[in-house]
Amino acid sequence: MTEKNTEKVEIFGQEYKIKGVGDPHYIHRIAGYVDKKMREIAHSSGIMSQSRIAILAALNIADELYQEKETKKNIQNELGRKAAELGDLIEDKISAGR
């Protein structure tokens, strides 16, 4: 069984204890990213409500995630198409050599 670490992080001026498995630096990097997003939104929008800032940050991060997933899916599809083309070329060369 893997032991969970408890890390103290600060996000947008609030301290949180986060439990996680693995590298504690990862937890801090993720928390830092969320903090950065919240600060960017607070700075650019003038919104004062912490909960509204948190929701907008979550939406922005979710948008980034979905865009990355779409990009990954497109790359995988293109890779599959190229692999099929290469397989056809190899098959044609083998057939031509007979």
C-alpha cells in the first residue's frame, strides 16, 4: 500500500492541506498553477469574490484540458492514418517484389 503525503500549499492567500501519493513537488506545482490562474483572473477581471474567481479559474483550466485532449485525439488519428499509409506502401513494395 502506498503511503499518502500531506502537503501544505497556499492558493490565493488560503492555506490548504493536500493529501496525495507520490512526489510532493508535483502537488506544489499543481497548487502553484491554480494560484497563478486565480491571480490572473482576479487581476484582469476586477472580480472580488473568491468563489467566483475559483469557478472562473476552474473553467479556464477545464478549457485547457479539453483543448489538450482534442489535440491529442487529432494527433493520434493522424498517426493512425500515417501508419496505415505506411503499411499499405510496405505491402505494395512486398507485392511488387514477388
